[in-house]
Amino acid sequence: MKKILLIGLCFLSTCTALSQNTENPVAVQGEIDLRHWDFQKTIPLSGEWKFNWEELISPNHLISNIRNNKESSKQVSTNTKNFQRIGERWKEKYKGTGYSTYQIKVLFPELSKENIYALRFFQTGGAAMSVYINGKLGLELGKVGTSQDTMSPTRSSGILILPHPSSETEILVHVSNFFHDDGAFWYPPTLGLYQNTSKQMFHEAIRDSLLTGALLFMAFYHFVVFLFRRERSLVLYFGLYSLVIALHSLSLNGDSLYFLFPEVPYRTAFALSLIFYLAMPFYLLFLTKRFPDHFSKSITQFFVLSCTTLYLFVLLTPSELGSKTTFYGLFLTIFGLFYSIVCIIYAVFQKKEMAIPFLLIQVLLFLSAINDTLYLYGIFNYFLILKYSYLSTVLLQSLVLASYFTKSFIKNETLGKELASLNESLEKTVVLRTKEYKEAKQIAEEANQWKDKLISLVAHDLRSPLSTVYSALTIVTDKNSTEEDKTHISKQVFVILENAMATVEHLLNLNRFKLDQGQIHLHLSENQLSEIIKPLADSFSFELKKKSLQLELAVPETTFVYADTSLLLEILRNLIANAIKFSHPNGWIKVSTSHNQMFTEICIEDNGKGIPIERQKDLFSKPMTSLGTMGEKGFGIGLKLCFELMRLHGGNIQVQSEEGKGSKFLLEFPKENRTVSVEVS
């Protein structure tokens, strides 16, 4: 059945423009000739590698020695004539789990000694690797062993630097895998100049971070919306779908997962890699709610039960058993996408609202899933695109919801005006009203005001950046866009998303200080203020340019602040954002420092609209919101949050302001020998 499905996927994939580059050199019988290769491009070391099954050949017995001395090679291994292509699974010839040795000789150009190269190895599920260069250990991923008890698996990737390699370089790789049914050297390592490889990894990290961050942000957004609109269950389903694909996206890039959580157990990383089983049930539940007349509830329930049962099996059984479900999970996912395409085509013929955009997204997801399945099974050696298709799905749904809440806001505004008119009429005709009626009316009006305020803030703060991101990504994907335009737009998209996430961070941090009842332990350290404030100032370049503001950083490199780094950034971000918000166009903002024996002082000053005297007494104790000089809105919690954070540091925050002449905020951070822990009550 697997072969039939894979043949069908190959047939469907012929509609794509992907074609393997046959001009790249490949290894032949354990040797690859790169003497004429242009190393401005990285090259995968694909082809035939020397292969020894269930033997860990000593690094001292390299390919060249084996070929030059046949008698010696027979003593080392009885399988020296074996060669295996990278990507070819063990169970095709032997069995799914075990251990082996891969060897290859790389012929470098004569000028290779003048350059620094890098070998990049990619994650292989349940495996461990030890890489030797000319007999010397260069890289370890996990711990190689000859049994499940003696090895430690990992899903992380790795990079090995080759400084000035010789013209003939021997690479020997020990691989063991007892934790995954599909054991092998999955993907060929890539070889290139270290500078180019580092740049490529950096760009991949930026793309993956942007993708995962956007997906997590949208999941949180949908959960918040659901809290206020419990009857809209489709919002909850889409939030769960966004969360699942965000976690799956994080697991696809082992470097990101292990960078964020260095001690993450393999069992957890493995479970995250297969969490995509749950994406299809949540997405079908969402589509069933979106097009109730075109999706069968019984079929949707079948997918929910099947995929959930499959993932529970993964969680409850050893990973080597759970890995055998991968094919069935992919089959259910592709079959579910095909089923959804059929149902939405029916909705298109019925001329249902938003049916055509959803159909386009479903076709994109379907083709992406086919491409990634063929990549996983080694049929295509290109790249994974499904995770980027996920993002387009989430953005489309976000725009739909933004449109929905905009319409709701307009409707509520109209109803509010009608209600005000009715109240005015009633007040003219009814002279006496009971006390109960007054209390009920007051409660209803307050609830309506909070509802209108929340809907307006959510619609304004989230619809605008999402629309901008969607438009920017559309331009980036345009073939006519230049690389300079794409780079500029990508930076702007990152800034927009970062600012949107900062709003959410404010709410989360403030809520944490309200709910925690115990001791909060800060991670205090000496922070060079200039290294922190310059990148932070760069992140506000978009807002500063919009108002033509000048930001002066009078911060010597010798200034150090003893504080929790992340909380210090939060405080400075809030105060600089406030200064920008309340500054007039063509104004200025200045950040300076001073010292005394007890404190390090940071001053953030502007020549903006200033703060009225009557508001300054409650500035740090009560949430206050005011419009900026260009109508900017906020939640009014920033200064209260800063006060709480300074209190945690044992420091103080003061304000000096005069209405119409600007404001000056002074932060006093205790020096290291005066910092005390703070109990949050």
C-alpha cells in the first residue's frame, strides 16, 4: 500500500517545477571529486558512501587504507564492498534499527588550503552520530552505541568547521539508531565555505523564527478572541490548529528547538515532531464550523478519532514503535486535505462567502504535503515547504476574522448610537425611575463601553499589522521584486510583528505580577548598557522615522547596570515607546546615564506634550491611557508595569514633567552590593 501511495504522490508532484540538479558532483564508490567545484555554492555530499552494516569501523581504518590494502580491509570488515546511497533506508536491505559506519573521500581543489570550509549535518530521527575527519573526532550528535542502552538519541543538527583542508580528506561517520523504525543517514551533509554556510544558517533561522513567532502569536490571538466570544467555537479550533503547527514548525528545525531548550529530552522532541497528527482534526473541525452544510460531521469525527488515537499511541508507546505510525499519519493528513478540497469545491459552486480563497489555500497545502512526504522518503532532495504554507493559511484566516470583527464593531457602534438616542428620549418622558432600574442601566452601559473599547483596540492593534504583513509577504513572493526590496520588506515585517508581540508581552507580564504569590527570583547580572540600548533603539527605527524624531544615546561604553537583562529591556522598551508616542513630529528624545555610590541612573527625556500635574500622582499606581500626538492608542499599563519591575530590582522610578514642555523619567538601579530580593504579595 505504501508503494502505491508513493507512486501516486510522484505522479501528482510532476505538476511542480522542482527538478533535481544533475550537474552537481555525486559520490561514486565512496569518493567525490570536487576539484573543479565552485565553492561559492554549497553542495550536498550525496551518492554512494562506503557502508559497513553493524560495524563501527575505527577512525584509523579509512577508505584509502582499505583500498590500498585488501588483506587489511578483510580483517577490519567482511562487508568492505558495500556501498549505500545517502537517504537509502536501512530496512530496505537490513532492518530499521541498528548501527553502521559511513565513509567518503573528498577531493578538494589545490587552493582549498587557503579557505575555511564547513560541513553541515542534518537531524535524523532517533539517531546519534560521531563524525571523524582524517581520523580525528570533529562532531558528536548524541552518543553512538551498539544497543539502545548504550546510545543517546537526538534530533539536533550540527556544523563542523574544516579549516584549510588537505586535497584529500577522509570523512568517517558512525551512526546508530535504536529509537526510530526508519533508521539511516537521512539527508546528505552539505559542504561549502564557512562564511556562506553561516549566512545560510542565519537566514534559515530568521525565516523559521518569523514563521514560528507569527504562528504562536496568531494562536494566542485566537485564544483571546475566544475568551470574549465563547459561542464562536471555530475561533478556538483555529487557535488550536495554529498552536499545533507552530510546535511542529519548531520541531522541524532541531537547531531552534535545542537552542531554546538545550536539555529537551529526545522523547519530547520526538513527540513534537509528530504533533502534526492533531493539525488535521482541528482544521477539519474549523472548516466544518465554517461550512457546516458542505462538511460531513461523521467524517470529521472519524478524522478526529483516528488522528487522536494515533497520536496517543505515539505518546504512550516507545519511540521505536511510535515512529512506525509516520506513514499512517501522513496518509490521514493528505487524505484529509483531499477531502477538504472536494467539500470546498462544492461550497464554491454554491457561491459561499470566502470559499474560493479557502480552496486556493487547500490546494497549496495539499501540494506542499505531497512535496514534503516525498522529501521525507528520500524521493526528492529539495526542501520543506509545508510549514510556509501553514503561515499563508493562518494569515488568510486572520484577515477573515479581522473583517468579521470590523463589521461587528460598526454594528455595535450603530446600536450604541441608537441606544443613546433611546435613553435620551426615555429621560425626557420618564421623570421618576426606580433605584433598581438605575443600577441595571449603569451596569449595562459600563459593560457596553468595555466591550466596545476591547473590540476597537483589538481590531485596531491587530488588523493593521496583520494587513501590513500580508501585503508585504505578497510583494516578497512577487517575482518582479528585487532582493533589496525583499530585504527591506522583511526587516519591516519583523519590526511590525515584534511591536505587536510587545503589546501581548505587556499584558502577560503584568498579569504575572498580579497572580504570583511567592518569591520572584531575578536573573541579575552586569549588563553593558550600550550593547543593550543600541539594538533596542534600532527596533524603533520605523516609529522614529514616521514622526521624524531624533533619538540621542548619550550612554558611555563604561556604563554597566546590575539587573535582570530581559526585564531591563522591558522597562527601557516601555519608556522609549512612551516617549515616541507623546512626542511631537520633529522632536527629540535623549537617553543618558549618571552614577553615584549607591545607584546607576538612567534618564529618558523628551520634549513632547508632557504630563498634567493632576495625573502624575497616580501615574505608576493606576492603569492610564491617553492618545499620542498622532492619535496612537495603548492599553495604559506600561508605566505600572515599569514600576513593578523596578520594585522587583529594589530600585525606583521617578518622573519630572511639565505639560507642553516634555517629560523626564529617572530609573535608579541599585549597584550589585545593594540589590535585594523582593516578595510579591
